[in-house]
Amino acid sequence: MKRTKKMSLLILALIMSVSIFAGCGKKNEKKELVVWTFTDEIEKIVNNYYKKDHPDLPYDIVVRVIPNEQYQTKLDPVFSTGKGAPDVFALEGAYAKKYINSGHLASLSADGLNLEGELVEEQYPYVVDMMRGKDGVLRGATFQATPGAFYYRRSLAEQYLGTSDPAGVQQYVKDFSTFIATGEQLNIQSNGKVKIVSSFSDLYKVFYAARTSPWIVDNKLVIDPKIDELMETTKALQEKKLTNETVEWSEGWFADMSGDSAFGYFLPTWGLSYVLKPNAKKADGSTTSENDWAVTQGPAPYFSGGTWLSVYDKSNMKEEAKALVEYITSNEGFLKSWAKDTGDFLSNKKVVEQIKGDFKEDFLGGQNHYELFASHAGDIDASIVSGDDGTIGGLLSEQVIAYALGEKQKEQAIEDFKLAVKNAFPDYQVE
Amino acid sequence: MKSRSSKLNYDRYGYFFIAPFFIVFLVFGLYSMVYTFNLSFTDLKGWNRDYNYVGFKNFVDLFHNPLFMKSFYNTFIIWIMNFVPQITLAIILAAMFTNPRLKLRGQGIFKVLFYLPNIITAASVSVLFYVLFNHPTGPINQLLVNFGILEEPYNFFRDKLASRSIVAFIQFWMWYGSNMLILIAAMLGISPSLYESAMVDGASNTKIFFKITLPLIKPILLYNLITSLIGGTQMFDIPFLLLGGAPDYSTETIAMFIYKQAFTGANNYYIASAASVVLFLVVILLSAIIFKFFHMEPERKRKGVK
């Protein structure tokens, strides 16, 4: 009795210690291609398209979806330690540049990958420029382009502007001084009920994209004239009470989509399916703005977000990684069915030209949004985008809000912005 | 000789039982601390893996950085705004619960209710308060406007004092219950005969509280003060999730400053490490001061009696 008890204890201890070390050994013989991403898009593509087209892959593909707000904090340590790094990983427009120059991303023109030729030929220039490092080497590719536009409410446009046609409304929002004038017109005619935008924070990305100089030139902070224009425009919108004073991505901002109090939103391509459609109907079903939308270019071309794919430089599955990246970015069959199934706007010019006539979006009152995006995607310039944009933009927005709300004078706001940049990037010269 | 070997010696087993703590502490506590000290004298940042030693430069820079000094100020102002009402309310509630004259009914349910906010995760609490005070459509704003207290919705999160107060209130609301429980335990540890004799002598509730309860729970108050101080200086989750430092860096705490330096922007690990070392030294210094302040007095009195 005593012996059996002792034996069973020993076995238990053995099992436990073995299970601790089991994690260190190889779990199974089948190789794994590890993919990290921050939305479910890549996961869907791998599971619903790639695996179906390639049923006999000799390896597993493991897709890990990490929420976007944690993504960089997860990615940074695996890069700096080199342990547990994924083979293929997605990068978002806001921070892609930060990783491009990190030295951890494989060149797509190098041996074994060799994707550059077809990508450069077939894709919109800006999506390729985004993924070029300071040395000009291409280190990432994408399947989607995300040009931005101005989505507006047809019924409100008809009622207060006398036209609901995208080309007609474009004349009312063609630049920012006209935009403010239109905002005043809406405000006056609706007795303050209809505001041209829900939040002035919608405008940041448009102005950031319209800059002609990047934030950092020769290690020095450059404040583009567009920033001054941004501050004045937001202040004008605030002082003339032309917004609902919400904040982008806040509850009130989403709520305005189902009511009649906001005329329009600055959103990119994916804003249609990920932002407007899910929020067009009020939770209790009392009001809805479904099928009452339309989209037009707005005051300036811009892009926002977007998912690029890169390959880890030290990955030992580069061939498999290449196959996946090539499929997602250049396989015409896949791209066509992806566009058809999701309405997502593609970065492959060739395919876009072939399919752009086929779209008719009920949600946009039957408008062909694909054609509009196709006509502007070529105008986007990504040459001023840098890896620090996300952080610097965040630091500036605090000061823009403070100035627009009248908390600070402009000089003070700019000084505080410079101080914040100096604090976050001590290596840059700030004057 | 024989008797010793026949007797089983259990002494060394004690070491086995405490070993896990020390192993974990050495690996995850002490090592990281020493490493942080090391990094605070270097220039490690971004993707680099090599670094050079730069002496005390990082510390000099820190004290010339207005945003760091501001985060210091914010941390202590928010901590004081939360700690003073928190400990006051905790003492009052604890005294009421333990007062033999009051004999409050339903004590269990009250204790649970007061402790409840502490169980909710910081993430949920900050979302809750963010929605409550949201501008312009949050419930608090709607309520104030509907009752005619405000003409139009007020943007609480653009007001420095209001934002700090909301953060301080959340900290207070989450932690007074836990402090109260510790103080109740401390008060219950006081010998009832002291209270009884005081009551027989005709002492009032207030007198009993100030002359018996308060002096005897002093060590526990000290414990509360120091743990709250350490927790307060490391305040991170609520202000970070609620406001991320806005408005105008008025809710940016030291821990947030450290986080932002290390994990956002240019990944300035060296600045973050130096700031952590400063924080560490300040906590040690303040704890030492509080310790001295609380302990010297009774010591001296005892000596005087001798």
C-alpha cells in the first residue's frame, strides 16, 4: 500500500516535470508558418481562400490575431530578442514605416522572394512607396489600397444643398474654405440641427496627408504650413459650432451615424464596411441612415490605415512565406473573389480596372464607389509618411484640441507641441 | 550522537517552502531591477541591442525635462487627492463597524458592498467612467443639463482639475473598501477591556476613538499609508486607460511617462530606466521619512517613562 502510494507520487512528479519541459521541445514534426495580424482579414484570407486553393500544404499555417492597440508592444520585443518572431506579419499604415527601417524585414527583391517586379508594375504607386525603406528597398506588399473620401448623407444634401449627386456635392466640399462655408449653410438652414461633421478630429488625417514636407527632415522637426491651416480650420469649425463636439471613434461619434445630426464623415475605403454599415442603424432600431449615403472625394486626397504584409528576415520558411504573400498580393483569381465578396478596394491596378465597373453599392444609394476610389487612388502620395507619424500626430492632436477649444494661444500650443516631440524623440532637433 | 540521528530534522524543509518565492524574486524581481539600474546609465533605445555608458547624463536630462517634472507633480497631487478622503472614510467606517455601542446590523453586506469596486478590473472602471462623463452626450452631462444645473454640456475631460478629480475619485472609490477592511481587522485586535474600562469611566465615543483606537492602530495606519504611497506613485492603469494623459498632460503619471518612453515613439529605454530609478529612490526616501515620523514618537516617550 505504502509502496504504491510512493510510486504514484513519483509518477505524478515525473509527469509534472516532463510537462514543464515539454514546452521546450518540438511539439510535432509538421512545420508551421506563423502569421501575425491585427484584424481578422488575413485570418479570413488564409482560412477561406488560401487553404481552399492549396488543400495539400505540407505545413500548417497558424494565424494569430493580436488587437491593434497591443500589436506593436507584442511585435517590438520579438524583433529585438529574435525569439518567437512570426514568419509573415501584417503592418498597418500608421506604423508600417517604423518597422521598414528596423533591419528585421526581408527585402522582397532578394533571392528567394523576388516579388518586386510584378508588384511595382501592377500596384498603385503609393502602396509600393509605403513599403520602401530609407535605402529604397521594398520590404512589404499589400492587397488593398485605402484611399480616403468624404461620405455624406444623401437626404440631408438634397434638403439643404439642393443636390445629392456626388459630383454636385463635391463642389460644396472641394476645399476647406468652401467646406466651412457649406458647414455654416447647413447649420443655419437646419437651425443648428445638422452639423457638417460630427467631430473635427475627422480632419486630422486629411491635413496630415496634404503636407508637403515630412515631420522630420535631416533630423530636424519641420512644422508644415498645413498644420497651421489645420489649427485654423478646426478652430473655425469649433467657434462657429459646426460640429457635434464628439471625438473620433467615441460613442457619440458612432451614434451620429444613425441620426440626422451629422452630414458626413471622412473615412477611407474600409470605413464603409467596418464603420458606417455596422453603425447606420440605431441599437433600438428607431432611426436608420441605411442606403442614404453617398461618397465623394472631399477637399484633398488622403489614405488611412491599410494592411501590408512583410516577411521576417531571419525566417526559415521564406519560400512558404513568399507563396502566401504572392498569393494575397498578386493572385488575380483570389483578388477578384475577395473584392467581390467583401467590397474591399484592391491595390492591384490591373484587377481594379477589370472589375471596377461591376460594383453597385445599395448602402450608397446604388453608387459605384469602386470607380470613385479607382479615379483617386493614383493621386495619393505616401512619400512624406514616416515611422514616427503615429506618435507625432498624437502629440499634435492634443495641442490642436487645446487651441480649437480656446484653452491656449497658438504660439503656446506650438511650443508645447515642440516640447512634447523633444520629450518623445530626444535625438531630433527641435527649434 | 545516536539520539540526534534518530530524531527527524525538519528544519531544512522550511527553506524548500520559501525557495519558490526567492527563485521567482531573483529572476523576475532582482534581476530586472539591477538591469534597469544598469540601463539607466546607458543610451539603449529603439532597435539597438548594444549600448554605451553615458554616466549621469540621463538623470540630469530628466530633471531638465518639464514633462517629467509635471508627471511627478501630477502623480503626487492625484495621490493626495485620493488618499486623504480614502483613509478618512475608511477610518470612520471601520470605527462605526467596530463600535460596540452602535452594534450595526447587516455588517457583512456593507463590507462586501464597500469592497466590491475593488474587484472590477481597471479597464472596465475606466470605460465606465469615460462613458459616464463623456462629452457631450454622457449621462452625467445629460443629467446636469436636464436638471438645469448646466446650460450646456460641460467637457469634463478638457478640464485639468475635473480630470484629475475624476481619476482621484476612481482610485478613492476602488480602494477605500480594502483599506476599511484592514482597519477593521486592526481595530478588532484592540483588547475590548480597554474600551470597557473607558466606557465605565464615562468616556465619549469621540474620546475613545482619539485616545484608544487611533493610537493603537497606528502601525496599521503606517502600513496603509506606505502601501498606498507605493501604489499611488505607480498609478498607471486608470489614468492611462481613461485619458492617456490628456488634457494637456495633467493626468500623466510617472508610470505613464515611463511606459510612453519605453514602449511608444522612439523606444527610449534609457530614459524610461532612469525615470524608474528616480521613482524607486523617491519611494524609498518617502517610505523612510514616513517610517521615521511614525516610529520616533512612541520610542521617545517610552524612553522618557524609563
